[in-house]
Amino acid sequence: MKVLMFGWEFPPHISGGLGTASYGLTRGMASIPDIDVLFVVPKAYGDEVKEGLDLIGANNVKVAYKQIHYRGESRSFDKIEVDSQIVPYTDPEDFWKITRQEEKDNRLIVETNDRGMLDFTGSYGSGLISEIDKYSIVASVIAAENDFDLIHAHDWLAYPAGLAAKEVSGKPLVIHVHATDFDRSGGNVNPVVYNIEKQGMEAADRIITVSNLTRQTVINKYHIDPSKVTTVYNAVEPQGGIYDEYEKRSINDKVVTFLGRITLQKGPEYFIEAAYRVLQVMDNVRFVMAGSGDMMEKMIRRAAELNITDRFHFTGFLRGSDVYWMLRLSDVYIMPSVSEPFGISPLEAMQSNVPVIISKQSGVAEILTHAVKIDFWDIDAMADAIHAILSYPALSEMFIKNGREEVENLKWENSARKVREVYLEAVN
């Protein structure tokens, strides 16, 4: 089975769990002999990890480009074909009728570069919606030029691309919901994003969600038929003894770590408040907030107000080996997310021999046994859990031993096989 897969990011160029999950799933699929994946991202840098799949960037696909030679000239000229609403020799009334009809056709005019390709930043900046539109244009070109059996689109950013490919090819579409705007916005849903998500869900032949928590959101908030929504849990990429390659830390203080985007969804303010409570009874603890986001400045100010900045550290965004190093330094990892569709980072922490505390409002809480689970808003319970793990070595060792064994059984190969079952349902 040939799968045309659309995503927004891929290692090493990632900003969160979406790229990590996309990579892990494609690695798992590489173990299935009858599945071949062509993975498309808006912008390919050339250094992506391409084990077990073909990867192309939409920025490297020609959309409308020809080279022609004019008589009497020795050099070639570049001719780029574009739609235009300029109609010569037309009175205003006729022009209005013509352009109104073109608007009904829902055409999108874009500007190509000198190679006949579209430029992408591949980021999440102010021009995101425009890039999503351009991505869907290139997706239709890719769909027309490649042979495949099924389309798989990861998260709302890639849904329009998946829809464009489905329209051109007529092949079944599977969308993968890694999060919804209800999770990201804390309930203050962006209507533009919501409409993109809903259109993708309604048009999809099958929907994969990363947890039952997310599945219920899809069914109840987007009014989708439950029969076409299937939960497939994420997993973690095996690292072997990679964490043993790092030297042990040189400080004697305990280290408690928050690692993720510093945004409303991730609950960073609850982490700081819990840290303040712990520091009232323990003075040999350091707290680390590793990541970046729109709430970072607010969190720095709050730490200063609580007068705990001498025990609190902001590292900024970490990636690659820096993530492993931070986990290696940690005695406790905390994910106090307000709404977390899944949450891969606790698995990475458990894999690195770190006890974890996670919110009950996370998808990963559905599958983990050897983790402390608290409500994100229960700061006292969070502080008590931190204090207990740091104060009782036997408790910490129990979580480390059993957690490592538990997480090693969560393999991407198993997730990939379940995704394959969804593919077969969509195709048949």
C-alpha cells in the first residue's frame, strides 16, 4: 500500500510533539513490508532523517513553470503561468459578471519564485494561513503526479493539503488529530482554525485520534460520526543507552523539570506555584522551565514576584541532545497540562529514568500506570508529589524501575500496525 502523507514538520526541524510523532509513526511503518510512505512537508531543508521513507518539500515542487526560446534571442526567458482577472475590452458590467463567476470557482492566485516553485517558511508565523493555502496547491500537483492508494494528513495544518489531494485523485483520506483548537486555546476557539478542522474531519474517510480524550472532543465538539473515529496511542522512539552517554550532574541539589511550550495549554503557571510551595519546605531543589512560548515573560515575572528566581531557571527552547541532557539532569519531570491530547515527553522522561507527574487531563494518562496523576489545577497535590519523590529514594527508585519497563513496551511498530488497520478500513 502506497501512502501519500502530509505533515508540517519533521526532525530535526521541529517545535513540538507533532514532528516527533510523525517521525516515530513513519519509523514504525518502515517495519511493515506492504506499506510505502511518501512524506511531504512544506519546507524541506535537506537534512531530515529519512530512514524508511521518501520525503519531499513542497518548496521543491514546480507548480507552473516553462522555459521558452524567442526567435532572435540566444538566451532563454522564464515564463510563469498565473491566473488573472484582467479582461481587455470589457465594460464594467460584463467584467463584474466574469470576476464574480471566477470567485465562485474558488481560485487562489499565488506568486512563484524564479524556479516556478512556491516559497515556504515552514514555520508558525503571521503568514500561516497563507502557507496552508499554498501547501494545498502543491498537494494537488503532487497528487496528480504520483501513484498512491491512500492519503494521510497530520493535524489541521495539513488537512487542506489532504483535501486537495483527495479532490484530485479520488483516493480515500485519513486525517490524524494530534490536537484540536479546543486544546490549544483553552476553549477560546479560533473560528478559522475550527472551520479548517471541521472540514477536514467531515471530508475524511477515517479519523485517527491520539487518545480517547481527543476522540470525545472530535465526536462532541465537531459532531463527527463516532464510527469513523479510531484511537491509536502514540509511542516513544527507543533510545537504547543514549542517556548513559551523558555525565552525571556536578550539583547536589535536586532538579525538577518542566519541558514543553510555555503556553496556556501546557499549564506553566501551575508548575511555578507548585515550585513555590515546595521551596517553602525544601531548600535543596532547583526548578527548570525548558521551552519557549507566549507566556514565558509572564512566567519570569511571576517567579520574580514569588522571590524564587535564585532557585528557578529558564533555559529557552531545547532540541536534540540538549533535551536528553536536561532529562539526564532531572530528578522529577512534570507535565501539568490543562488539556493535552496525548503527551510524548513523559514517555521520554520515563525512558531516561526520571519519575513523572502528569495531569489527569492528558491522553497519556490513559495508558500509564507508573506515573503520579494529578488534576492540573491541584497545586497542593502537585507539590506533595514532588516532595514525596524527592524525599523518599525508595519511592523514586520504584517509579524509575517500573516506569522504564512500562515505557519500553510502548513501541511505534505497534501503533503503526493499528494505523494500517485504519488504512484498510478506509480503502475497503
